[in-house]
Amino acid sequence: MTHRASRAGTTTATPAPPTPRISAGAAQPGPGSHHWQWQLRAACRALGSNRFFHPAGERGEDREERDAAAKRVCADCPVRAACLEHALRTREPYGVWGGLTEEERRTLLVRSRRTGRSPAALAAAAATAPEGRTGRSGPATRARRK
């Protein structure tokens, strides 16, 4: 029961709402499970997360090697585009998803805001681009073109 004050200053008792019952099937995936079906076909599914998520404090060559190993798995993955789209949509803050590191995904999101193109469109373009290329056109890229 819950108690509620009335206008006259007295307290009235009202029955509490019924507690919802959880059925035995509640642990089963719900109607949104189709959003995750792509993960069943992912090339990384049985590889563990160490290759895709760096340990705290990892920097330099070790991190570059781990990222490169993860990207090699992603390069041939049949669900690379869906994985990258998921990471962009959920703003996944860590790891290699869909062949891009967290820094590369942040770059795509900034481009999305700047250009008005959806993250999904940029994800599709990035998923078909060569490994790790996000289409950036910064000073270093322009210098290489000269």
C-alpha cells in the first residue's frame, strides 16, 4: 500500500500497483533480437575480445599491432558494415568495431555532423573502403597527394 496526503490534510491508503510477473520465457531474446543476428556471422565471434579491446595504458607499437591484427579479421568479415553501423549508432567508446578503431569512428562521427551525412552512410562508405581508411582529408593526406 502507498499513502497519499489528501487536500484536507489526512492520509489515505491506496493499493500499490501489482508487481509484474516474469514468465519463464522472459530470459529469451525479445522482439529486438533480430538487431543482433549479424553477430552470429561475425568473423570475430570465437576469437575473444583481447584482440579488439586494448588493455589499459597500451600505447605505441603494441597498440598499433593489436589494432592491425583486429582489422585483418574485420577485413574479411561478412558483417563488417553492420558491425560498424552498430558501433556508430551506439557510440561504442572502445575497441575495434567494423574495422575501425575508436579514434577512427570518432572521426566519422565528426564528419557526419560536419557534412550532414548520416553515420550509417559514412559507415557503409568506410566498410567498403580499404582497411582503416575513413576518407579523411587532413593536412597530412593533402600533403601526400602533392
